[in-house]
Amino acid sequence: MYSDKVMDHFENPRNVGEIENASGIGTVGNAKCGDIMRIYLDIDDDGIIRDCKFKTFGCGAAVATSSMATELVKGKSIEEAMKVTNKAVMEALDGLPPVKVHCSLLAEEAIHAALWDYAQKKGIHIEGLVQPKSDIHEEESGEEY
Ligand code: FES
């Protein structure tokens, strides 16, 4: 059912933990499955993501996608991190079963939420970034905050 890469990232997740004084922190959840993901970003003055950590209270696919997402954004510029979509995360993991696609959406949204937090703190605008939803199934934006 799961690829070797998914199993590897589930069993040996990379970048688990927190970053003290993080440049940006994003927390998102999915009310339907109850899973929650938090991403911490450490961004330097040149806009490069020097470090990225995560905490995920969720299913195995959510752990694997957040682990892979942190690997994909680490060392990247903000612009490059914006290209780390759920599709990119899924491809890097050699795919996910259809019922688990929403888990990868949580990872994309958590990165965006952390970037949003960073942009708010810095007072900057990040091209293509819109205010993330705290619940990825919640269509009425903002209401769940
Ligand atoms: Fe909801 Fe995986 S089942 S994030």
C-alpha cells in the first residue's frame, strides 16, 4: 500500500522537533481526521531556509509527508519553498494512496502557514502566498481561527 520511501520517512522521520525563536511557525489541522501538523522555519537574512523542523500529531502518511516536506524546503529560498506543493511532496515519496492525499495537503499548508507567519513578522509580501486556512477542509477562510 505504501512505497518504501513513505515507510522510511514514517519509521525514521527527518527533522522532528522544534526550533527555538523560529522565524516562522505554521500549524494546520484537518477537522475530519483530527490530525495536526506544525512546521518551524529558521530563515536567514538572505531569505534562505537554514533549518526546518516539524511536529505532527497524526497518521503515518502525515508524518512521512511532513518529514519529506522539511527535507525539500531545507536550504531553499522562500521562492523555491513556495514550489514545494503537496504534489511535489507526493512525487518525492513515490506516491500516496488516494485516501491519503489530504495528508500531503496538510504538509503544503503547514509550510505556507509558517511562511505566512514569517512574512507577517517581517512585514513583507511573499509572491503567490495567500493566508492559509487552519483547517484544510474548512472552506470559509478565517472562520476557524
Ligand atoms: Fe488525516 Fe493523514 S489521515 S492527515
